Amino acid sequence: MDINVTKDGGVIRLKVTGEFNIYSAADIKARLMELLSECHKMELDLEGVIEIDTSGVQLLLLAKREADMLGKDFRLSACGDSVGSAMTLYNLKDFFRIQ
């Protein structure tokens, strides 16, 4: 799992590649929560995620909920096949505004 972070004013963009699963969720959670406090908008590019499991999906739901509670914008800007399939399976495409 690799996370590339870019900051542009109050917008933070994360490009996540590799596996987004139970083995990497704790590390990703800490990083997401830390960065969420530093921005007004967060965009996750998940195009390079080759595997996502239930833990990864739960983490995305947590991040979205936290962002909503803080009045911040949280978006998935790109999803690869793995993430897209998971979002379809869990009926979350509308929730995350994925087309």
C-alpha cells in the first residue's frame, strides 16, 4: 500500500495504490484522520487499488462520516475495477457519488 499526498490550499488529494484491506487499514485510517483535520476538502484517487475488502470499505465509510460531521467535503475521484466492484456490491455508488 502506497499513499501519495498532495496539498493545494485547503484541498488534500491522496493517490492510493496497492491493497486496501485489513492488513493496511489501521495505517491508512491514522493517515486519513490526521489529514482530514488539515483540509476542507479531501479527494481519494483509488484507481491504483488492486484489492479492497470489507475493512477498506468500512474505512471509506468512516472517513466520509467524519468529514460530514466536520463539515468537510470527502470524495472518491477515481476508482479502479476492484473498488468499483466493491461499491456496486455494497450499493455505495450513490453514497460516494461515483458514476
